[in-house]
Amino acid sequence: MLETSARLLALLSLLQLKRDWTSAELANRLEVSTRTVRADIGKLRSLGYPVDARSGVAGGYRLSAGTAMPPLLLDDDEAVAVAIGLGAVATQRIGVEETSLTALAKLEQVLPARLRRRVEAVREATSVVPGAEPPLDLSVLGTVAAAIRGRERLRFGYTKPGDTEEARHIEPQRLVTWGPLWYLLAWDLDRDDWRVFRVDRMVPPAPTGARFQPREIPADDAVEYVVGRVSKAAWTYRARVLVHASAATVAAKILVPVHIEEVDEFTCHVEVGSDNPDRLALWMTQLDIDIEVIDGDELAVAFRRLSTRLRRAAGGGEHR
């Protein structure tokens, strides 16, 4: 007969395996009496697992939904599938990337070495279609997400533009995705100020074991703050345009965070930027929305150049 703790885990695993069990079925699988099954069911209930009972000759038990999420037991294949699935969700832009990473960090922390090897084997054997978004380094992201959750300081090397590397010591606060890139908002302990780091430029970080108290982010919204800091550094050219569509329509079409100001239910102002005004003009035509450049001479000139090229391509230009 199994020891009580092992038997409880075995019982819980059986209850999670299928919808209904009779007392006799459980007793047979666990090699105990139905009286022991009843006692063990009571212990599971005391631990927060909502086990419903049915009376009668064919009476039995089922694990039902409760008011809180109790721990789940996963077999090897299920654990590997969940880890791979969470990693895949973390690469999507559906609003739960950071939550997926923290869940993945919790799971990988307790995965046996043999299962971690299986997860890594799947990741290493997976290729990305050319032109698709680049794969994320989930080991780095998982470490950062776990440090944010655990309020633990990190040390890492950071590769700056120009391939120079410097050591950083930070208190990680929030992860933010923007297009194919991930950014980390953190308090830089050496510079005594807020900094935004591109995660793909971080040499695999090392938790220090030192804990910290979260600081108040200097903005109402972490995403807006990160976008503002990143765009300020990245955009050489800026423009303000009037878009002939609702703010909600524009937000759905422009997948990267930009500042959108509603004018009325049919128009809005949008602040955009790029390091190349010609690429920005081409990208904005692909949104299939009528726009007017309000402020931004470089973008207006780029639209004129693009218009000339398109007319020439269609055979209607003056230069044939």
C-alpha cells in the first residue's frame, strides 16, 4: 500500500484523469478499502480541492470547478506539452505574453532535467519560416520574467549599438512587447535612473538572489512609457497625421503602440515615426486608410516621391 501522501497524489491524479469515479473503482486502482478512499477524499477537500460526491449504490466522486485554482498534477507528456505551448503563446501578440512567460518560468523551475531536455529539443528542432518574426530566446525571457515575479535583482552584459558590451545591474519591473521585439523596463542601480533594455541584446542574465521593493513607474502606463523612451531614441523622423478613420479602427490596424488622439468618431490624429521617411510612407499606404500629413515635411516629401514611383510603375508618369 502506498504511503498516505503518495496515495493522495495518486488519488488526485486519478480524479483529474476522467470525469467520474465510483468508490469501488478508486479503491481498486489504489488497492485500498472504500473507507480509506472516503478518508482520503476528505483530506483532499481540506486542501482546497472541490471533490463532489454522489450518493447511492453507484455513488462516486468527481473533481469539479471551485472558487480558487488548486495545484494540478501533470504527467511527463502533459508537462512538456504545456511548456511548449506556453513558449509558443509568448511569441504571439495576443496580450498574454508576459503572463505566459511567468507561468513558463514557474513550470520550468520544477521540471525534471529529463523533461527540460525534451522541451529544449523541440525548440532547437523548430525552424521559423523566412520573413516571419524572429524566434524569442525563451531562456532569457523566462529568467527575466521570473526575476520580475520574484522581485530579484539581475546582473547581465548588455550589447549596445556598435557591438560594445557593458555590465548592468538592475531591478527588473516590467516586460513590454513591441512588434517583434521585447523590452525590459528596469531601475538601473549603477545609474540611479530608469532604463529600457532590448531583451535580445541581453547576455543571459544571472539572478543575484538580492530582493528589492518595486518602485513607482514614472508614468500611468508602463507601455506608453516604454514606447515613448524607445521611439525617442529610435525615430530620426517624426510626423503627425490626420487619419480618416475612427481611433478604434486605426488601433486595430497599427499593431505597434503609437499615440492616437481621437478627433471625432470618424477621424483621429496619429503620431508616427521612423528612421526612414520613405519606408514610413510605404508602410502607411499599406494600412488602406486615407491620411493627411499635418506636421512632418520629410514624410510629405516621401509621399510625393512614392506617388511619382507608383505613377511611373503604372505607366502613367512623365518619365517612361
